[in-house]
Amino acid sequence: MPRDFSLPEGPVSSGDRAGVRSRGEKSNGPRVWCARVLQVGAQRAFALLALSGALCALACGSSSNGDSTPQGGTNAQTATAGSTGNAAGASSSNTNAGAGGTNAEAGAAGTVASAGTSGAATGGSANGTAGSGGAAGAVAVGGDTGQPDPDFGTKYPASSRRMIIRDEGNSNLHYVNLGNPSENWVQKCTGWARGIQLVGDNVLLGGREDGYEEYDLKTGAILKQVKTFPKTQSAYRMPNGETMLAQDGGDTTLTFLAPKTDVVTHKITYAGYSYIRMVRPTPQGTYLLPADQNLAEGDADGKILWTLHQPGWMHIWEALRLPDQRIVLGSAFGATLDFLDPTTHMITSSFGGKNMPDAATIQPSFFAEFQILPNGDFITSNWQGHGGSNGSKGLQIVEFDPTGKVVWTYMQDPAVYSSIQGVMVLDGLDPTLLHIESVNGMWTPVR
């Protein structure tokens, strides 16, 4: 699964310019002087041509790769073409890579620059340069963290795993330490706490139906409540400290709140897209919008770039972009993790399903919130329905390896849980730092 997909750095050069002779240089006669003038003129013309060619490559190099091409697919999948992709790259295979950047969010010397508030990131700057309509990123993501780790399972065995579990059936949030159960806690959620996220200083963020809440990771105590944004479906903390609320009022609206004050800084509306759940930013500065049977990608101006409609989906939950540009999403009632081609956006493979191996025991029902682990495994919740009487149904946390094989499950205690809809493995994460999923799909710390 996720590997290092960095591209070599290579900033565009404008060429060396030739200079004219200095004031103190002695002339050797009219012929020599004329020859010098012709030489200088030719050198300047060559330099201008080189600079013009580089600028043309920067402006036009990759724009054609950003278009979605509608193609026929199996299972009645329908892809709708969108407008051209966001940031053009200079002589790069990545549509959104900036000149000299290692990828769409890459900065110098292996440091990944985070995208701005709403613009697309253009690589080659450690501080992050925002695309049109966005502010420059203020923080950098450490290039040596949040990366694939094939030894993750050895370092952090599942038998001693630490997790945050969201039980929608009982409206509870749990901290679970399998290696030291004495540390476990449970907190009654006043909202549904969708989209659990580490936001730094040992604080958890969770969405509620009218805003968001923050919880103390050590005790579960509610530290903060924001309750003035009705029809909120989920919350997400951006790299610049803003909180993004996904609101569903017939259309999907992303509302961005200023750090600490929670004053609205700006909004993005995607008309015609409803039943939204967990919106996630991409490395390209766009947003993946899971809306019932449709997955769309929208830009920072509210323009839909492409849409995939899949009749087999129902209430799809969350989608993430992987380093190879594929997209993985939880299909909810389809009980699968589906992988989409980066160009056609058609489903190319799936994990799980109603007829998966051991289906009688696992009882695949509804794959909602999921996480990509550093070893490339995928861990997902397997929700069993509303209400408090579902704890004995199925295995409600399932882990797949990169081939789709089930390698671990969690048997919930029916006396404690009813219906798990969210899971977050804390092993290997630094709770003192904000973590985001918009770098490579994995939770990555922002420094």
C-alpha cells in the first residue's frame, strides 16, 4: 500500500543572462564593438526564449491530466466529466505538482508543505503557496513522519492496541487500551462525534449535529462545545487551525471557522449534493464529497470537477486520496472499501462485501469511518444499526491487509457497545500534534 511517491526536485531555470561590458572596459574599435553588440543581443534573445519556454511549461505542462474522462464501467457505474484540474505542474507527472516540488504538497528537502485555506498547494515551497482563491499554508508537515512503516504491526501489536471507538448506537465515545484496560474511559456524546481527529495538546475533535465538540484524550471530559451551526454532519480541523464543518441543507456547504473564535471565515457551497457525511481535503486543495450514491470532487470555488454515481452505494461515508492518486472510500451499506481509478474514477477493486470470507461471523453491514494504518492495512468500523440493542451482532471492527485479506477483528462486548460507527487507532500517533489525512491518506502530524 502507501509507499514513497516523491518525485525528484528540479526547479525550472530561466538560464544565465549575458552582460554588457563595464564602464571601464576599453573599446578595441568599431568592428569589435559591433561584434560585441551582436553577441550580447543574441545571448539576451536566447535567454528570453529559454525563460519563455519554461514559463509555458509551468502554465500548461499538466493541465490536460486534470480532466475526468467519462467511460463506461461495470455495475452501471457512471462517471461525469468535470472541468480541468486545479494547479498545473511544470514537467511533472503529477497534475497538481508545482515547479520543482516533489508532489502536490511537497516542499524543499523532503518537507511537505500544507495547502492553504482553500487554494491548491503548489510544490517547491516549504511554507506552502496557495492556489487561486486560497491563503498560503502557515504550517509544514514533517517529511519524516506520517509515512508508511512496514514494521508497524511488530512495533504495535494488535493485542495491546490503543483505540478511540465511537459507538453510535449508544451515543458513546470510548478510549480503549487493550494492553492496559485500567486506562479505558467512556464519555456520553451530546452529538454524534463524527470524524474523530487528534487536534493537538491531547485533545480530540468530533462533529455534532450543530457544530463540534472537543474532548480530553486522557479523561474523555468535554472541553469545548460549539452549537450554533445546525445541520452539521461532520467536523475536520485544517492545517491552518480552521475548523471545517460539513453541513447538509439540501446543498452541501463547507463552513470554515477561525481558530479559537469560531467566527466564519468563508464558505464553499456545492449545489445539488446532499446527504453529505465526512468531507475530506485532498493534497491538491480540492475536497472529496461523499453524498449518498455519489462521490464528487469539488474545488475551492464550489465547482464540481467530476462525479461518480454508483447504484450499489448507499449513504457512502468517507473517501481519501492515496499517494498513487487512487481514491478509497467506505461504501456504507455496501459493506466494502472501494478503490477508484485515478483517471476514470471507476471502481477497480473492493475489500469486504456481503459475501466476504467469514461473512457469517463478521456480518458485514455498513462500513463507515475507516483509517489507513502505517503498514498499509485498512481498519474500518462495521456498524450494525441504530439503537442500543446491536452489541451482539457481528464483529464491528475489521482490519484488512493491502491485499484485502482480513488480518484482525475486534469482538465488542455487548454489555458495553451497541453499534460501532467510528474507529481510530492511536498507536504511533503523537497526541500533542494536530493530525490530518490530506497528505497521503494516513493520519499525518502537522508541525
